[in-house]
Amino acid sequence: MNIEEINKRHLLKSDIVYRVHFGLSSRLLSYRNGIFTIEVIFGPRWNKGYKQTALELAYEWRNKHRELSRAIGCKVYIIDAKKYPYKKDLYEALGRADYDAREGLLFYKDYLN
């Protein structure tokens, strides 16, 4: 699986809409054992909370990319540049910033006892 190609395709398909209208961006970090990990950066116009954002973007990624369609779960790492504006500059300069939240979800309830 080529992560960079999926990120590029996602940027052109749906991430551009989130970036332009809401200031929200996301990218795929990894896919292992049926779980994919995405990183999300909140922008100033994004009004949803961490859990709601994690749920929305996890399904967005899974439904838009056939490589992720069989995933059983998703981890979402959130950088809140809305609350801490300096984190966006830090991320752009260094390529990373500390996460403000970590959310996870399973797509099917049957995987838990």
C-alpha cells in the first residue's frame, strides 16, 4: 500500500473541500492489522468536537479509498490549531507538533465481546 499516493488522492478528492471551507486537514499515517491511523489538524473555522470529528473523518477515509474499505478500526491523532494557533506554524516548520487528543473507533461492534 502506497501511503503517499493515497494521501495525494485524498487531498484532491475530498480534503481540499475541508481545507478551503473549514480549515481542517487530514492525512493517512499508517495501515496495519486492519487499523489505519490518520492525523487531523483543526483550523479556525472548524466547530465540531474531537469525537465527532474523529468519527466523521474515519468514515470519510474508509469510504473514499478502496484500500481502506476493509479496515476494522481507525486511530485519529488531533492537533488543535484552533485552540493553539502556534501549532500550525510549528507543524509546517518541523513537520510535527504534539497531539492534543487521540481518538479511536471500531467500525463494527461485533469485534468486541
